[in-house]
Amino acid sequence: MTAHSEQSQQGGTKTLTSGKTALKVLNSIAFDALKIKHPGINPDWVPRPAYKDRKANQLTQSIIAWIRLNGGQAERVSTTGRPIDNTKVVTDCLGHRRLIGSVTWIPGTSTRGSADVAATIRGKSVKIEVKVGRDRQSPDQIQYQKSIENAGGLYFIATSFEQFYQWYQSTFNK
């Protein structure tokens, strides 16, 4: 056990002590998991994880890693749809090749407003929407949140890993 964390009664999760950040705890837990996964490798040679939360993609990866490392199931939900490539390469009269046309997107089959992360934590359905910077919920996302909460699921809007960590601790480590 490291000096900056303590063992919790439930599930072996670590809680913050002595002013360390949640990302440092995540990186420490991920490093410990890598050492256990690869016992034949010298611990000095195991790469240290570097989870971050400055960008939406980094925050999403950090949240998914935390949930999985603490015994939950989590996955990223893609709602981008499917690209239709209408481009082609043409050669003009001087022999120069050019790309003409465009790529269009058709809607996917996922529910409009779906959250970025779908998870199951200790038997509870959890949906997590990641919002970084000035990003805000769309009307479809607000409607999706209401439908999840009305069905008895948990919905959370994460703006930083520290904020997500505090919510996770207060919700699942009571």
C-alpha cells in the first residue's frame, strides 16, 4: 500500500489522503495492476500509466479505466453515425490528380443524446456524460438524462476526473 492512499472496506478501492489528486491515485492503481498482470517483468521496466483529464477524450479514458480497475464494467458509447465517402480522384488535362467530392454522415442507430460512457457499477446502471471546457448538454442529452433517471439508473455529468472521483466515492463507497 502506498503512503498516499488507504484501503477501503469495499472492493479494495483507494481513497484520497494527504492532498494527492485523484489522477495520481488512478495512475498508481493502474501501475499496481500492470505489475500484477505482468509478474515476470521487472517493475522498473513496467511503463507508468499517464492518465489525464484536460481534454474530453482523456477524461473519458480516465473514467473508464477507474471503473474497470475498481471491478465495474464500462465502455465508450459512439454516436457519430457512419460516413458515406462520395470522393473520387480525377486527373485533369495537365496530368494533375485531384480529389473531388465529399464525405457525408448518416445517423447511427444509437439513441439520440446517449451519454459518452455506459457502465455497470455494483449492479447499478450508470451513464456518464463528459463535458470539458465550455461544452454543455444538448436538449437531446437532457431528455436522455431524464429517461435514465426515470428508469432508476444513475446519470452523472463529469467535468474533471477529480469531480468524478468525489462523486464515485460518495455514491459507491458509503
